[in-house]
Amino acid sequence: MAKTHVTPVKGLTIPRLEFPSAVEGLNIALVIGRELEIDLREVTFHTDSQTVLRWIHSRTCRFETFVDNRIGKILRNTNRTQWRHVSGDNNPVDFTTYDPKNVDELVKYHEGPSFLKLDPSEWDTRKEIAELEENDVNVTRVFAVKTEDENLPINDCGRKYSSLLKIQRVVAWCRRFATNARAKMGPCKPTVGELTTEEMSAAFTICIKRTQALTFTEEIYTLKKNWELPLNSSLRIFSPFLDKVGQLHVGGRILQAPVDYSTKHLILLPANQLVTQRIVWEHHTRNLHIKLERLLTELRIRYWIISGRKVIKSVFNTCWPCKRRSSKPIQPLMASLPVHRLTPYLPPFTYTGVDYFGPLTVRVDGRECRHEKR
Ligand SMILES: [Zn+2]
């Protein structure tokens, strides 16, 4: 049984023209196998196209749809090992495109290549199949790009450094490096020397913004779009708004109050971020380890921390001076009582004792009569 196809007018590469012949061979095998009840797993397929063999034997590449669909069909019905190479000289398929010139060619066309008469173990068709070339046009290149949340580095800083000042300085130096790198490409001069107050302040603003963005992502996005906050948002009760630098503040009705802007509109801070803990710690140590309510009041001059008490308690748990101060002395275990104190039904004064232990108040005579503990 033989089948031929005419090359389509649409220009196709040689390997793409050869691949349908492999699929056609499979189709013929499916028909014959079904009709003659031959197990397809015992059939061996030969092709003289090295490229087609490479495609079929490839386990790692993803192909374009044209090749991928055909490989899928081949591998659904056959195993890779069933596909072997046959040299162009021994391949009788070419005779279907022109008339055999002599008897030998006619015999080869009808009987197939001579090695088929040998035992399959003696076939010289186990030609090593080379790996696909990198620039094969039919291989789809998949590029994986790893993206990282730009807010995460601030969390790393919080994990690395226990001091808010240190975090501020790290962010400020990074910011200066970026600014100087940009300045090299433009007319501006790079900044040198110690960090300035403005740089430290800008670094702190970045810390706050990134910390807020880690937890209040949806709320910030909603506010940027001038939409109403979702009903299930925990910030809804604060009527929050974004200031001109993008920090999230508490809204409210005390706009006319004669106090600072930062006190009227507190900066909202999430409870579960490390930078929030570092801010609480900074205020706690700067104010000489003040207690919970006082610290909360101090913080609320500038910040509103969600679940503030909980955050402060978690900071207190890590503060050794406070732990030492609030710890209670261990009560010593008392010895067992003597038998005469436990024996019932005895007349009074059967046992007597006097305790002279401890300081005694004595009268001291002098210019003035006074009492002292001695
Ligand atoms: Zn403390």
C-alpha cells in the first residue's frame, strides 16, 4: 500500500513537508492494523528524515503548533523506539514519485529495502539520533521571567536590621546610589558626602509607603482610581486617603482642629509588618521603656497602627529590660509544718515559742526621743 501527496503551493520548509509523510505512514499502519488485527506496538516505522526523527525523539522541547499536533498524534499511537532511520538509498518511497528506471529499483519498490529480510536485531537502522539544534525554527522558545514585588525588599530590611534608623540609612544609601547612577547619564552632578536630613526623610517615606503597600494593596489601588473602598475593607472606618507622596492617612472630621497636619491625619500602619514593629520599638526605647498605654498615646501623635495594643505587646515580649522590670520574684517553697502545730486536742500553751527574727523598733533617747528599727 502506498500513498502520495502533492506539495502545497504555500511555501513550506523541507522538514515540514517530510513530517506529514510520517503521519501518513502512521495512518496507513492504523488502517492496516485495525483490518488485519495487528498490534500497532509491533510495527516499526522508518523515515529517511533525520529532522523528523529528532522531533519525535525529543523529550525536552516544545514545538510550534504544526509540529506539536503531529508529534502528539504519533506519540499517542506509537512509542518513540518504534521510529527508526533508513538511508535515502534504501528508502523505496521515492519510487512513488517517478517510474523505476530498472528492474532492481522495481524489485526494491515492491519488496522494500533488503535489510528487512534479516532479523530485526541485525538491522543497521539504529543510527544515533542527534539532539535538536538550538536555532531550529520549529522549536518554541519559552522565556520565564521572574518578577518580584518591589515592596518586598523593605520587609527584608526589617528582618535584617532591628533599628529603624539603620533601615532608614540603608534605604537612603540605595536611593542615593540609584540617583547617582541616573545622574551619570544626564547633566546632573552625583551627590557625595554624608546623608542629608532630606534624604533620610525621603527614605522614611519610602519605608512607610512600601510597608503600607504590602498589606493595603487593594485599598491603595482603589484610592488611586478614586473608587469607593470595598465593604469588607478593614480601613473603611478610617475614611483613608492618599497624600501627595502616596502615603495612606486617616481621614476624619478634625480638619479644622488647631493641631499639626500629621496629628490630624495619622499615618496608617499595618500590624503584621516588621517596619511597624521597628517604629514601635524605636518609640519604646526613645521614651525609656514606657508602658503600654503611654506608648500607644505617644505613637498616636503620628501613627495609627491597626491592632496597636497587640503590636505593642509583641514588642514588649522582646524587650529584656521591660521583662526584667515586670517579672515577679519566685515564692520559695515552704518546709512542712512541725508535728506540734498539727497535733489536735491539746490544752493551750502545751507548746510555746517566740519569734525574735526581723528588725525591732527601739526607743532611742537623745536630744529628741525617737524610735528606730534596729
Ligand atoms: Zn522595654
